[in-house]
Amino acid sequence: MIATSPVTTANQTPLVDIQSTPDQRNIPIDKVGVKRVKYPIQVRERENGLQHTVGILSLTVDFPKEFKGTHMSRFLEVLG
């Protein structure tokens, strides 16, 4: 493992890692994500074989107040 130093600005002031700080607001998030994602889908039919279409999807999650957030690209990564 390589040890790294904290990220600093030009005047050598360390940047605060906001993600690791506690959120004092205690606000749950009902829905966060990406919507209207177009994704190619193949549907297998008994009589006609494969049918090609495009699905329009919404990928969302809710967060209790104890969680801080998500990286939206993870939704698309899981979909793929």
C-alpha cells in the first residue's frame, strides 16, 4: 500500500473531506437517482425468437438520515 498525504491547495491548506464528516441536519432523502435512462433490451419470445427494444428506466434509492449520499454512476454500472 502506498501512503499518500492529504490534498492541499496552492497555499498548502489541507482540503476538508466533507464525505467523512457527520451530517448534523438529520434529513432523510426520499428518492435520489437517475431517470429516463435509455437502455437496449432483448426480449425472448417463444414464437418469434429475440425481439430488440429500448427500455426507459429510472434508477433510484432512498437514504435514511444516517447516510450521506451516493455516486450516480454506480446505478449505471450495476445496470450494465
